Amino acid sequence: MDLVTLEVLFIVFFGLIVIDFITGVLVAAKQGRLKSRTCSNGMFRSIGECIVLVIFLSIDYLIPNLSLMLSTFVVGFIFKEGLSIMENLIQLDVWIPDSIKKMLEVGVNKVNSKEVK
């Protein structure tokens, strides 16, 4: 019996979406950039990601042998939400270990250098 199923991963992901949304609103309010358009765009993006994961759950029921591959994608979504929450917490001046801050800076720098080329 698997302890970590796609359903459990989906619940974790949904919880992280809620936390990301709340911290994102707090960051925008702190910076004076809280706008309904930005908020609704973020909600639509999150709803789209949830739809993709519901499709993954449906595929898992139809083709059980794909569970490991689908779980990998869901873990990727969870990781992305975790990074977004960390970025929000940093902007809210919440203490985050320097090693995590440096890791995020390196990732941002790599993405920015690829966009310039």
C-alpha cells in the first residue's frame, strides 16, 4: 500500500497554493502593488494547474502503471509552489536561512542570463 499517493500529493499542492496566494497578497500589500487584476491572474494560473493535476489523477485511475511518472510531475508543481512561497517570505522579511536565499539567487541569475542570450 502506497503511503504517498497522487491524491495526497494533490492535497499538499492545493495547500501550498493557498499559502502562496496568501503570502503573495501580503507581499503585494506591503509593496503597495495590490491589484485585483494581478490577484485574479494568479488565481487563474493556480486553477489551471489544479485542472492539469485533476487530469493527472484521472489518467492515474485509467492507467495505474503511470503513477510514478505522474507523481514526478506533481512533485515538480509542489517544488515550484515551495519556491514561490520562499520568495514571498523573503520579501516579507521573514528569516530564511542564507543557504536557501543564495540557492534562490543562483537560480534567478541563471534564468535571467538565459533570457538575455
